[in-house]
Amino acid sequence: MSALLRLGIDAGGTNLRAGVFDEQGSLLWQERHASDFSGLCGRLAPPQALAQVLEALAASIDAALAAQPRVGAVGIGFPGFIDPTTRIVSASPNLPGLHDVDLATPLAVRFGLPVALENDALAAAYGEYRLQPTRSRGLLYLGLGTGVGGGLVLEGRPYAGEHGVAMEAGHLIVVPGGRPCGCGNRGCLEQYASASGVSHHYAESTGERLDAERIASRAVSGDAEALAAFRQAAGWLALGLSHVLKTVDVGDVVVGGGLTRSWELLASHFGEALEQALIPALRGKVRVRPSTAQDRAGMLGAAFLATPDQNRKTP
Ligand SMILES: [Zn+2]
């Protein structure tokens, strides 16, 4: 009998991405569809919003099983704080107003499959780690999108922390009393080093509110204010990352997320600022690269967090 397959679902962005992998990590099937959960709780009562999220995840699992019936385990990367023991989502930016939600158990019962649930950035970190040609002892992943997500792999294992909050690097306070953040604090890194941070920087100097993609195209055409907005974001990213590296001392850092489509606009100042902010013992020793796997890392990491049920009867 051939080995069972794994399904990994990345529910972290505006698309829900599902991929089926074999034991070697080769992608055998994938599907994506738009699934912007973030507005759901504004439109629906919390129980209905939760039901819609579960239905979207179930539809993905259904499609994967129809295409690849030998799927023996499901892993899901979901934004939010996820208890490492119970897998309960204590809070999620995609489900505002909902607390202590169990997504894994209803899906496991419905499909008769083991379902693992992990923070989406941590799943991406683990996927990036598995994709490295040589495995180092640790890897830090930062996802730069609307916010800044983080995930840490230590000694080959994803590290979620005691309460599922480890490596919430986006909420490191870099400007005490600074811009308000969705977490309730002020001056968090994600208000400065994310796509929304770039928009903010640009609006502050020009009075014009544009998304980071528009600002990137202006920067490419030589708009000095647009270039400065990316330079500012790169500086803040370097500062935040230097604090994390001084704390966890990992050798590999992968930066992913939508903003890395403009990595070349961040890279030059980022490299210089990071070297300055690191302690001398770490200078020149940390490998930082933009993700080349992008979408795939989140699915792969989620898939390999799940353990297939070897006793499952498959066609
Ligand atoms: Zn915050």
C-alpha cells in the first residue's frame, strides 16, 4: 500500500489555498479560491461567521478528497492565537468578536481525519524550513502583508510558545506611544514595517493615501517620496528583526508576504540598517532572504504539521 498523502490549507490571506503533498513534500494537487474572512464578523453574527469559515474549510477538504482520495491528514494554517495543547483559537483577526473557537474538531469529526491547526505564519515558517536545501537549527519567518506575522522553527520544530503567542513580532513596540494598532497597543512594528506602514509613511509626507502596490510602482518610476516610504519601512523592519535575532539567535530568516513583491525596494536599506542594529557578534552571520516559495510554504508547513492516520481505509 502506498503512503498516505497530506492536505495543507493556508487560510491566512484573502485566498484560501489548499495543496496535497506526498511524504517527500511534492505538491500533487492544489486549488485556491477567494475567501476574505476578515469582513465576515462585520456582516454576520459570530455563530454564522464561524459557520461560514467552517464551510469554506470543509469545501476545500471536500475538493481535495475528490481529487486525491488518499489524503490521510489535514493541516490548517489559520491567523490568530492558537493554544498549542487544545488547538483552540483564542482570538483571530479574521474572526473579530469570536473567542475560544474550535475549528479542528468539527472538521475532524465530519471527515474522519486527523486535523491539525496552527497559526498561519508558524505554518509558513515550518514550510520554509522544510524547503531549505540544508536544514539549519532554526529559522525565523516574517510575513509582511497588511500586518506583520511571525513564526519560529527551533531545533527543527515549530515553536508556538506556552499560549500560542510566540513570535508575534508584528506587535513588538518600536515607537512607544506611536500609531495605534489593532492589538490595542500603540507603536507596534506592523504599523511601520508592513504594506499599511508603507501607505502611512507615504501619506505622512505627501498627504496622499495609496496602497503599497501603487506606491511601489511610483517608487520604480523614481518618485522620491515613494522610495522614502519603502526606505522607512525597511529601517523599521531591520530594527524589529534585530531585536528578535538578539533574543532567539537563529541563522536563517525568510521574509514573505505580499510586500516582498517589492523586496528590491526594501532590500538595500534593510541590509545596511540590520547590520547596524545587530550586536557585533551577529553581524554578517544571519542569512536573510525573501521567500521564493510564497504561497506554497504555508500549505506545505500546514500539511506536515498533521500526522496521517495509518489505519484509515482508503480507496
Ligand atoms: Zn500591535
